Amino acid sequence: MTQEQLWQVLDLSDPRTLLALLCSSAAAVGVLKWLRHRQIQQKMEEARSTRDLALERMEKAVCKFKQENPGTQAAHVLSLTMMELVEKLKEGSLSPESVLYSYIGKALEVTREMNCVIDFIHGCEDQLQKLKMQKEKGPLYGVPVSIKDHVNCKGHVSSGGMVKFLGQVQEEDSVIVQVLKSQGAIPFVKTNIPQTMINYDCSNPIFGQTLNPLNPQKSPGGSSGGEGALIAGGGSILGIGSDVAGSIRLPSSFCGLCGLKPTGNRLSKLGVVSPIVGMKSVTGMLGPMARDVDSLALCMRALLCQEMFRLDPTVPPLPFDEEVYTSSEPLRIGYYEGDGYFQPSPSMKRAIQQTRKLLQDAGHTLVPFAPPKIDYVVDELFTRGIFSDGASHLVDCFKGDIVDPNLKSQFNTYRLPALVKRILAVVLKPIYPRIARDLSALCGVGSAKNLWDQHGAVAAYCTEFIAKWRKQRLDVVLCPMLGPAFNHGYAGKLFAATSYTNLYNVLDFPAGVVPVSTVTRADEEELKHYQGHYGDPWDKRLKEAVVGAVGLPVAVQCVALPWQEELCLRFMKEVETLARGTKNKV
């Protein structure tokens, strides 16, 4: 058939022919969409099936161990602090097997209630056998460690909560997992995260919602939310999380744990999956989460070793400074009760006030400190920085994926065309200036020249911040930590509420979280009068997010200058020691 004959057959001047073509095209598009959706569903079902098989394998391993060792007292093992556990393992009064299988059993129990474990690191039993053959016992000998989903473990998938990463089995351990093993630790499970990890709830379409073990109606925080839930529930004693806007500190706050966000390159990040590759404006990092500060210090002491410096030459070879951590010299401490961007909840403010008094009474010097230009930091340096591409990389991540309901509010904003964001920013500026600034910042920087300017602005702000710190002769800073734990669904609608944490990602300062109190009925009563600084929808949402939290933990944040993790930990330890026994009754 010639081309002319073909056009005669397809007479597009005939409405019936045109209609038939349109209908067939629409049907074809519909079929393609259905096939893509079905393919996504199949991948997710396969991942869930793999997870279920992993949990079954955990259960079989525990049952086998119990049958062969009927006298093991799992409750006793689980009751020990990490320092006690390490000592008993070192002296041989506890075996690594009894510890590992006690924690595997407890992790199973916790995840059945809270949905926090997404994989069993089957190599943990091989690691156990290797430890038996080693003459020298490393500082983490026999300690079970849980690992955040996106940190690579050999033979396992690092999903990032995204369908696009499913099926990509990692061929080798990340550097941090290799170092943990070399120091005697036993990585044994991987934990759940929110989709993309640019969220501080803990839900994704593949593995679902993780709950807070202290109150299942509340979020465990995120993005290291699976870690927070598992450790707080007693199913792990030490975990590795990551933090680009508060992702270690927020779940630590929500779950009543201690967590440390180190300086960006103090620990190796080689072998970590990220949905946003190449973003340099805001610094992300790996760090430990545990039930007390000594556990964090022990983990850092173990990780900062020659093996890490050998495996990743980009990490500065700075071993742990024991003298700084164990010092008892009085500190000069800057403090602030609010950052001016988000009004602290009543319990957040009270936690700072009480901790400040405890520190003063203990002989430390407390000095009021106000971080400069917080609005500018949050909008121009953090939001415009982390989304310097106008959020296009993040939006592209969702191609071939399903958007989690908890992320839809964020995602729908991110995917708006830049022109629409700018128009909305202009319209909203007289009514809701904070939201307008955020929308404008989400447009990104627009050019390579502007990106360079952005990086220069971050460096200039860091210089200004340190100059103010030095002028007031501060050692460390005490400041609020967002909390208490949010009700489900609110984190995705309040990403800007990370102002208390993201400041220190922009600055790249070490910052840690220590629980110091619990929410009282008086806090809850005072919350009824919460107005916020702007009286906009975000202030209203924050009030709704934290309501109903009586008895839940409240934390503070401890900050030091870059590369001073040991001083940060020493300050955290001081706060922890003073706060112990002073937590409020409800």
C-alpha cells in the first residue's frame, strides 16, 4: 500500500475515523498506565514477600537457638545497658550468641507491633562465627547493630523507600558496616524509612507506616524512624542513622533516645544510597543512635579507627579524643529558648529552661545566644539550598513510583512549575509571608552562577555565626529540639518546622539530642493557647501535630563547633547526668 493509499484509508476529514483514532490512542495510553502500575505493584509485593521471608528466617534462627540453649535468659540480656553488655561480652560471662539471638527475638516482637524492621542481615550469623575465631576482641565485640535501610549491606537491597531501587542487591558492605564488623559488631537488621528520606515521618508505599513504641498514635520521627522505633522498643541497642535536616535527631527526640549528628565528613558515607545525588548546599552525614550518651561515645570511639581511614582516605584521620570526652572542666554554654521561626511548643521551652538551671547549678556559665538571621537561613540557605534544582531531582525520583500518602502534600508543592510557585509566593506574601518565602525558595537557584553564589552565602553565614560564637567565648550551645512526637500525617505538612535542626546541617556543626523531661498536663494545657509567631496555617498545624502527648519524652539539642564531636558528647553526657532523676511526673 502506497502512502497516498494509506492516507485515503485514514481519511482524517471523516469525524468517525478521527474519533476512532483518538479512542484507540486513549485506550493504548490507559493500557500502558495500567501495565506500569501493575509492574510497580508486583515489585512492591515481591519486596514485601522478601521481607516476610526474612522475618521467618529470624524466627527460625531464634527458635533453633532456644532449643539448643534452653537456659539463656533473654530478659536479662535485654535489660543491660550497652556499657554493661560490652563488659560482660569482653569478660566472657555472656556469649555473643546469647546476645545476638536475644536481640533478634526482641526485634521480631517489636516489629510485629511497630513495623520497623524491613530485612534480616543474614550475614550476621557468619559474622558471629568469625568472632569466635578472632583472638582480639574489638571495642564493639558481640554488639548487635541495626542499620538504616539506605546504608549498603552486602547481599541486601537499599530501597530508599522507593520502587526504583528494588531488586538492586548490593555487592559489598558500605564502609561504615565494614568498620563496624572489623570492630566486633554484628549488623543484624535493616530498618524502615520514609519514601525519599526527605520527610521526618516514617512511611513508604513498599513497607508501610512505622509506629512509635511509646504511643502508636504518634510518629517515631524520621527519616531514621525505623531505627528510633526499634531502639526505643528494646529491639536494638545501637543503630546507625543518617541526617540531612534532623533525620537522626528528630526520631531520637520523638522516641526518647540519644542521637549524634557528627560533622559531615567525620564518618565515611561511602556505600550509602540517596535519591538526591550531587546536592552539596546542605550537608548530610551518618551517625549513631542509642539509649544513652556513653553508647554513642563508644560507637564513635570504635568507628574513628585506622580501618575507616584506610577504607575511605577522604575521612580526616582524627581518632576519638578521650581527654576531651572525660574532662570535667566547667563549660561556657550559649543557650536560646526559641529560634524565632517556629515558636517552641510549651514542653520544648520548659525543657530548655529546666536544663539551663541544672547546668547553672552545676557550676557552668550560661550565656544568652541568638543565632543570626534564622529566617534567612531556613528560607534562603536551607530550603533554596537543598532544593537548588527547584526540586526537579526529587520529583524525577517518583517516575515509576507511587507517592506515599504522607508525602503527597510535600510532593504536590515540589512539582508545581516554578512560575506557579512564584505567582503563589507573590499572592500569599501579604497574608502568609513565611509560606510565601518558602514557596519562593522552592523555585531553586536558577543557574550555575546562582548556585556558586548560594555556596558563597553559606560560607559567609558560617563565618558570621562562628564570629558571634567566638565573641561570646562559647564552648557549646544548648537549644531546643523539635517535639514532642507528632501525630501521624503532620510531618509531611510541616517540613519547614525542621528549623531547629536544619540550621546545623547548613553550618555543618556536630549536634546531639538528649531526652531531659516528659510532657506534663500543664504543658498540654498551655498548648491550648499556642499561637505561633506568624498565626499562619503552619502554626496551627504544629499545635495539632503535638497535641495529646502527655508522658512522652522531651529533648534538648547540644551543639559544638565543627570536628568537636567529643566536646559535643561530653556536653550531652553532662546534660544527661543532670537530667537523670529530674524528669517530670505527669
